[in-house]
Amino acid sequence: MILADHGAVVVSSNAAARQVFPQLRSGAAMADVLPGWLADAHSRLAPAGCRPDREDASDATAHGAVGDRSFEAHPTVRGNGSVVWWLVEDTDHRLALEALRMERERTAFLTRASNLLLSSLNPERCMDVTAQMAADDLADAALVIAPARGGLLPVISCLRGGKPSASSVAASAEDVPGLAEALQGFPPVPSRWIDPATAPAWLIPDGFGPVGSIVVTPLPGHGVPVGALVLLRTAGGTFTEAEEVFARLFAARAGAAMSAARLYADQASITETLMRELLPPTLRQISGVDYAGGYRPSKSHERIGGDFYDVHPAAVEGDASLVVLGDVCGKGLDAAVMTGKIRTTLHALLPMADDHQRMLSLLNTALLNSDNARFATLVLASAARAGNSVRLRLTSAGHCAPLILRADGLIEEAATRGTLVGALPDIFTETAEVTLAAGETCLLYTDGITEARGGPLGDGEFGEERLRRVLAECAGMPAEAIVERVQMLAAQWVGTGKHDDMAVVVVSAPRTNHLSAVDGHTRGRYTA
């Protein structure tokens, strides 16, 4: 307690006040023995010649520091104009408030960091965000270093307020104390153990200047570290222990995000590689026979599904090529995996492509012996050029019978039928032989075309009769044009509604002429 008159002269004080202010004595001017913040508060409250009332005094509480301690001074104005100052220490309270403020700021920073890092599954983008946020909020500059690739260290560096830049450095992680261990996932070493003078030139961003302190902390991933975070302070700056701990918290979140992004990128690369093998091939003319195909996956899946087709050229020029079109039970990735197995098995059975029944029987046995319980329907077509016509042998295994488009627009259905594969121990099939004259076409299709629902009312089935009418309108058209026509009308029919996988293959006898070889020995070629 300190009592001072309206002239800012100390009248009296208690022992506790004198312990805090050793120079405090009666008769001394407040400005000489008390902190300036308290003397200023008194002069505002009780100026010379004035007698402030108690209501004014109630809002005149002063705050200030005394050394490393903090106090609140509450005034009580007496009737004669003197003021009693009651000093209450609030050091612990203010430290708690400051700690709470810092914790809120750090929590907000970590939340923002998580949102930014998890908003992208691109590994390079995650590294850029990590370096930029660390440079702006944790240090004067930051580097994100990934494990070495081909003898080079991928490095993303960023100055405070700048943009991240990428580089590959031909250097060893051993050049920086603690970096090699951090890249292996070991705990970080304290910054006080790292001599800034030993920092190699490649670690210091251009324009940074002398380094005052370095923090190296690992970026932990999912089981495997994804890199290391290096924080730099300029000359004269150091990292506190609390700052190093917080840097590790940030690094943990950044490492998790980078690991997830890298895992996604690896899985996307693997999926893309496998998907290329599962996608139907681009068809062309083979041995004088025109082939064209189109595939549209189910609306609920992307790019791959259970419908497939292949054309396998004959080993000997002029012999029959094998066309395969099939529909695996189900949709999506599981059906695509089964599709890949069927295609691989049929490719291995190509030496016996002349015997459709045997080929399908062996495929059926292979599917029954697998763990996959899915079955499939298939249609095989062996096509060989004979003069200006094409001879076809068509075999259906539980699949839609192929449609034949004659030159005059007449539609015929191939007389082939059989049981599906992968469901029963034994299968039977009937093979139909068809001859296509020049300009005539054979259409192979999956039930995704005929069972497509849409139309004016939204639930009508495209149906086989509509498909026949569409095909009849395509008389004389090239194979590619027929595929595009069928797919376009089926797509218009379903509109934006759901649909099954759709696959179409057209085999046509082109209007071509056959040229004999000049030497009279080779088979020659076909020309338009």
C-alpha cells in the first residue's frame, strides 16, 4: 500500500510496498522512487489543484512491470485529494494469459497448416506448403529435404515472405549435423549442438546472410520418414526450447500429409500402369479386315469395368484373326481384375484359336479353379479375308448373339449359342459360320447397350429392336462410323442416368481390292 497526496508526494507506505520498492520513503516524490507507469497514473488521477471523486477513480486501475514481476495498482481517492494505491501482483495471471494466447495462436497455426497440407495430395505441393509456412511462422528461412534420389537431395527452400523454390543438390546429408539421422527418422538433436558456422553453402538460401541458429527435425511418415525440415535464424537469433518442440509438432503434421500424398501418388501411378493394360485396345485393319471398337464404362466407375474386347492377329499373315468380346459379372475394379485374368488366359490359348469349343472349355476350367466366384459371357469371332469377302466363325458362350448387317440394310442374327464360362463344370457351344460380302458388317455388343435405360420417360429400355433399327441405318458405313453411331445413340438414350458398361466391336468386309505381290510369291496386300 502506498499513500500519496495530490502533489504526487509519498505520504506513507507499508512494509510490503517498501520490500518491492527499496527506495520508497515518506516525503519523496513519486517520480523519484516509483516506476513511471505508477507516477503517471497518479498524476492523471490527482492533478495539482483538483479533487477527483471516487467514481473517476474506479476506472483508473494501472498496470505495469517491476523488474520481471507484474502488478496492478488500484486507487482509492480520499476526501483531502490524496490517493491510496493498492498494489496486487498478477505476474502468474499474466504469464498464464500470455501462455494461453500463444497456445491459441499455435493451435490456429496448426489447424491452418493441416487444412492447407491436406487440401492437396500432390507431394511437391505439400513440400512447398511446408517450407513456406515454416519460413513465415517458425523461422527466418526453411528447407524441406527429401531422401536422396540417384545421389541427389531434393530440396525445397523458402525465405520468410518469399516463394518456395525447388532444387536438387549433389551433396551428402552428412554435411549437416543431424540431417542424416533426421532423414532416417531418428529424434532431432537440440539446436545448441549444431554450430551454424559448419552449415554448407547449399543449405543457406540466396540472400539470407549469416546463420545464427539451425534446427533440424525429421518429417515422420507412415512407417517411413518422408524427409527432414531445416529451420534457420539469422545472425543473433536463436531458437528457444519451446520453439523447437513446436517445430516438431508442425513437422509431425507436415510429415503425415506428405506421406499420405506420396502414398496416393504411388498408388495412382500403379493404378494408371495396371489400368493401361486393362483398357480395351485401339482397333485397326488387319489382313484386309476392318475392325473398330468402342467402350464406355459404367457411370458409377471410371475408365475400367467388366466389359472388354480384344483382337488377336493371326501368327501367319492371311490366317484368321481372333476377336473376343466379353462381359464379366459385376462392375468396377473387381470385375476389371477378372477381365484381366480372362484376357491373359485367352492370350495363352491363342495356339488353339481355331477350336472355339476347346478354347472356351479350357478358359472355363481356369476360372473354376480360381478363388474368384465371378462368371463371364463371351463371344469369339475368327475372321479371315477370302477375296473380296470375309469368312467368320462365331461362337457365343452365354452372350448376346452377333448381328449381321447386309449391304441392303437387312439385319440377321448369327445362329450361335452356348453356356457362360466360370459357373458350370462343363459348357457347350454352337458355332455359326457367316460370310460377309464387301461392305457388310458383323456387330458384337454387350448387354449394356440393349439394357440401357432412359429415353423420353427415363426408364425405357434401349432394347434389341432399337439396336437393329440403328444398325440397319448404318448400311454401307465404315466400321468406325458404325461404332460411333451406336455409341452416340445409346449415350443419348441414357442421358445423365446410370448405365452398365457398354462395349461394341464391328468386323467389316471393306470395299477393297487385292493386289498380288510383284514377285508372285508373297500374299500381296489389300488397298482401298
